[in-house]
Amino acid sequence: METMLDRLKKYFENTSNEQVMKDWKQTEKYDEIDSPSIETFIRESKLLIEVGKLEETLPPENFINNFENPNFSSDFFLPKI
């Protein structure tokens, strides 16, 4: 199975600059979406990894594994108020 990075490399190797710019232009509609920055995403992801490490050291009654709950949604995805 190809990784996302492998597919991205292939895309740039096999796609003309003109087509890349055309494809990029089609993403402009997403520029106005009010969403967390990549820095926020990385910081929150690191925190989730650290919480996952805590699971091994905490007694089960002190840790609720919401990652297996399909209704769970991370704080990261909460809208700004």
C-alpha cells in the first residue's frame, strides 16, 4: 500500500506545473473555512499521544477510553464560540 507521501511524490513527478497550479486554485474555496491551524493540530495530536501513554500507568477506573467510542469527538474539533 502506498503512503500518502509516496502518492504526493508521484503526483508532483507526473503532473505539469500548469496542472498543479490549476488544482491548487480549486482549493481556494477552503481558504475561508474557520478551522484550527496546522500548529494547533500538531499540538493537539501530541497531547493525544501523551494521553495514550498514560493509559498504561493509570488504573482502569481512572481512564475512560473514548477512542473506541464512535460518538467521541476530540476537543480539537469543537467549534469556536
